Amino acid sequence: MSAAAVSYPRRFASLVKIEHTVFALPFAYVGALLCVRRIPSAHDLVWITLAMIGARSLAMGLNRLIDAAIDARNPRTAVRELPSGLLSRSQVALFCAASLALFLAAVFQLDPIVRWLWPIPIAGFVIYPYLKRWTWLCHLWLGAVDSLAPVGAWVAITGRLPWQAWALGGAVALWVAGFDLFYSLFDVEVDREQGLHSFATRFGEGWLFQAARAAHAATVALLASVGLGLHLGLLYWLGVAAVAALLAYEHALVRPGDLRRLDAAFFTMNGVISVLFFGFVLAEVAS
């Protein structure tokens, strides 16, 4: 009994890939910092953090539930908690319900406008897993959903969404879409066998690299537009330069026909990018 009790938290943490929180949470904090150009109150930061934990856990739980049959047919994902039987569908459904409750509890502690906007990310979470059954545009949808992190934090504190908030969200959307293109390379052959859609299955590996480069170039341009629009200082611009350099290095790690360092390009570099950029923005607003 005690061994099972200890194992379940690990199983749920693995279910939602809790280590990947490093991709989204720092950009939520970036939105929170830039919208007020200072460190927000502890109240806002705590509830934004809890809202992000609830939202991301719900998104991943729903993804695993909806894709359980697909995951079971893919050797790479067959070891996940649902296909392998480590967690049951009812357990994951209860986890999703608890995550939704946490998300809603946090949302109602923030600006009143978000009490009307909360269904938007929920709809995005539900729709995303189905898109790869129909269209290669699933990568852009995932980016749009993740872009709600900085945009949501911005409106949760100020109740407003100026163009700089949308530009920041666009930067995150294209950053995520770009590295999700790389991620899809793990499953190209399996996706083709199962009739699933991705940019790689539709256009091929060569065009995928071109699309990822374009998405990440646009990411840097949009981050620059935020800096210009908010008249930010040197530390912010050093952060933008660091993002540009790290994205360039990420693209140098993999090339068509040579995916040996794809894990490093996807997991390591993107985690470093989000945390490092957050650090520069924090230093900028605190200076």
C-alpha cells in the first residue's frame, strides 16, 4: 500500500511531463513582468503559477486520454502511463477534473475579465489532440495554445491586452510551433502508417527545416517588436540576442538526414531558452 502511494505521484508527474513546465511557465512570468514593468505582487504571482499548473496538467491529461489508443500503437509512446496500464482512464479523468478545479480556483483570484475568458484555453486543450487526425496545422494550434501563457498572465494582472501582449504571445506561438516541428520528426514513419497528419508527413523533412527556421526567425522579430513597443533597456535586448543565438545553435544541432542530436535540440535547448530569457526580463524590470 505504501509503495503504491509513493508511486502514484511519480506516475502522474510523468503523465504530464512535469519537467516540460520549464517551456511555458517562464514565459507566463515574462508576460506578468512586462505588463507592469516591475515585479508583480506575490498574490498575482502565486495565483498565476497555480493557474498555469492546473491548466498545463489539464492539457496534458486530456491529451493522454484522447490519444491513448494512438499512443498504444506507437513503440515510442506505448510505455506511457495509460497504454502500459500504470494508470487507468478513470484515474486520469479524475486527475483532469482536479486540475480543472485548480485552474478555475486560481482564475477567480485574478482580474475579473479572466473569469469570462477561461473557456478559451480549455477549448484549445480539447481540440488540439484531434487536429493531427485531420490537418498538419496541428503544430500552429499547439503554438497558439501555449501562447496563452504570457497573454493570459498579462490580462490576468492588468485586464488589458495591448498589441505588445499579442506580439509576445505570437513570439511564443511561433517558438513552440517551430520546435514542435522538430518534435514531430520522432514519429514520422509511425504517423504515416497510422494516417496521422503533421508538417513532415505532408511536406517532407526538408521543407520542415525551412518552416522551423522561418518560425524561429519570426520569434526573434516579434520579441524585438515587444522591446521597441515597451521601450525596454539593454538587459532585455541582451535576452533577445541570447534567444537568437540559442535558436541558431538549436538549428545547427540537427539537419535533414542527421537527427542524432534531436533530443538535445528539442528538450535541452528550449528549456534553456525559456529560463534564460525570463532571467534577462527579470533583471530588466528589477533594474
